[in-house]
Amino acid sequence: LSEKLQNALGKLTGKGKLSEKDVDIAMREVRLALLEADVNFKVVKNFTKNVKERAIGNEVMQSLTPGQQVIKIVNDELTKLMGDKEVKIAFASSPPTIILMCGLQGAGKTTTTGKLAYNLKKQNKRPLLVACDIYRPAAIKQLEVVGEKVDVPVFSMGNKHDPVDIAKAAIEHGKKHGNDVIIIDTAGRLHIDENLMEEIENIKNIVKPNEILLVLDAMTGQDAVNVAESFDDKLGITGVVLTKLDGDARGGAALSIRAVTDKPIKFVGMGEKFDQLEPFHPDRMASRILGMGDVLGLIEKAQANIDAEKAMELEKKIRSAQFTFEDFLDQLEQMRNLGPLDQIIGMIPGMNSKALKGLEVSEKEIGHIEAIIKSMTKKERENPEIIDSSRRKRIANGSGTSVQEVNKLLKQFKETKKMMKRFGEMEKTMKKKGKFG
Ligand code: GDP
Ligand code: MG
């Protein structure tokens, strides 16, 4: 999904002004990408409608960076789709807090029960796990092993008792032993099944849980959303834990659940280990889906720091290849205002840490470049052609660098300028062709 969305939106960022048609085309691609990612049909329809309405607004089209503004809107709407803010576990005002785990077989209930206990223990809670899955032969043993691993007690009564009675007894036990959170692991079925629902409903009516967490397998996409609807209709769930997100490249379930059921995703499972349960942050998930690091942070920083008029002036110079070392220095300074270089690069879409490693400009090199330019006279900055070998030696001495470095920079600058000139000419011919051809 990330890649498809990036492609669809990437086409917008290259453009200066956007027309309604540009936005339309991009939204069509966004819609396809979302549908392919198994996002609920109605959710997709609503989503693209909202983005389009906001994108075609005047403010966006008139801004300096309309493409980026559209991406920001997509990010905002994705975040909104998933509920805007993190929703935490609702602890009971007088303990114990009772959490009922439910879901289909294999969704990850037992594993998540252990992860949650691990997580709560770190918050200085004293959880108790309850084995109410009496059907699957090894289920009780599995929970006991999980409990041992995370060093949390497990309450079980074998498989000869009714799960409702086990739950009742567990709560008594927990109260007596000072457990402030009681997590009840229940049985699942392969499919939604009346008997199963009834059993969980009975447990619910007796234990009156503070949280009913539905555990869903992210890899099942829209099926997970359907399961969520059924469980919610019957039980009134309070939240969702979306497991196996580590294996879900599409993101369809994550994007649809909140919009379809209006129930928050509270945690996501990112692996089989106990420390791989994370609180769900809609904004971070949206950025992850867009694969854009913290682009918004970057856009905000850039808007705060870069003078729009100066930027336009610079663009003109670049187009006419009248770019000098003076302008270059200006650019370096503006970039510096944004923050440390590696941080800035980390915020650019498509630039992950891997790309960073391959990147040759380091903070140190930029420092050298700056020093070299500063050692040039004003005349030299504007007409680098006059920099002969004796001037090169002087500049190298003055900047504490070597003649080789000065040479390298001069050569690079010359080539860049040549390229700019070529671009400028290309653009001119293209415009002519467009007009007369
Ligand atoms: P239950 O039947 O709902 O209790 O499901 P289990 O807790 O037994 O989990 C079923 C399988 O899913 C196990 O092999 C777990 O290790 C695996 N699993 C659970 N959560 C995650 C997760 O977040 N990521 C991955 N990769 N595997 C998970
Ligand atoms: Mg289980």
C-alpha cells in the first residue's frame, strides 16, 4: 500500500500548480491503492471524497506547495480514519480491572494476553491471567507457559468446569491476592458461532468487564472487519487488538476497523515476542502507511524557516543558471536553520537510514564546503571562473581545507550549473513546442 500511495501522490509533488484534474487523477489512484489493500469499500469512497473536497479548496491550490498540502490532507484523513488519538486501557476506578479477551481461533488471544500482562507489569500492575479456553486440548497449558515466561500468575481449573464459573472463581481469587488487573483468555472458533458467542456473553454478564478486547488477525483483511462487526453487535466490544501487523503489508484492516465499527484499535501486535505489543497511534500509523517518515514535521519546519519570497527568487536564478556561490551559501544556511542534517534527511520521504548510509554529504563535508565558500571574495563567489591556481591555494589555506577539496567543489559547481542551463533550455523548447506544435 505504501508504495502505491507514494506513487499516486508523488506525481503531485513535482508540480507547481495543481488543477482539479490533477487531484482527480491522483485520487483515482489512491482509491485503487486502498481497494487493493483490502480497505472497506465504503470507507474508501468516503475517504477519497473528503480528501478531494479539502484538496480543491482555495488555500491549497494557491499555496506554494500544493502537492505537499494534498499529501498532508491525505495524512490527516488517514489519521482521522483510524481515530485520531491513542485510546488507552480504561482501568476500573476501584480495582480489579477486568479485561475480557475474545476473538476467533488463532487470532492471537493467548499470546496477546501474555503480552498485555507483560506490558501492565511494567506499569507496576499486578495482573492475573485466567484460562477460560477449555476446549482446545493444549490451551490451558499454553497460557500457563505464557504466564511463566512473563512471570505472571495464571488461574485455571482444568477443563471440567463451565468457563463462566472459572471466570467467577478467578475474580474472587484475584481480589484475595491483590491482583489489580484480571485478564480472561477465552476460547475461539474457526468461524463465528452462536454457541461461542453465547458463552462469551454469559461470561460478560457475570464478570462485567471494564474492557472487552477483540483480538483480530490483521492479515485476514476485510474478514477481520466483518468479524469485528459481528462481535461488536453481539457483545459491544470496547476496543480491538490488531495482531500480526508485522506480516500485513496491506493495512486494510487497520484502516477500516475504526470507520466500520467506531471502536478504537488499542494495541497492535508486531511480532510473536512479549515485548512486541504496541499502543496504537493513528498518526504514526498513517505516516507509516504513507511511508513518509515525519514529512509533516519537515513541512512545518520548512514553512516556518524558509522565506517564500527568497525561495521564488532562487528558483528564477536556478532556471536561468545565474546561480552563484553566494546563493549556494544562502541555501546551506537555510538548510542549517532546519536542524541537523541527518535529521532533516531522515524526514524526507523515501530516505530511510539505509539511504542515509549511502549518502555522501556528511555534516563535516558541508562544513568544509561552507568554509571554502566563505574564504572566497565576493567577486570570486559571483564569478568562479576567475579562481586560478594561486587563488585556489589561498582559499584552501583560508578555509583550513586542501586544494583538492577546493578543486572538487569548483568542478561540481561548474557541472551543476551546466546541468541547470541544460534544464532551462529544455524547458524553453518544451514550452515552445507546447505552444506552437
Ligand atoms: P489464539 O488461538 O487466539 O489464542 O491465538 P494464539 O495466541 O495461540 O496465537 C496464534 C499464533 O499467532 C501463534 O503462533 C502466535 O505466536 C502468533 N501471533 C500472535 N500474535 C502475533 C503477532 O503480533 N505477530 C506474529 N507474527 N505472530 C503472532
Ligand atoms: Mg488461545
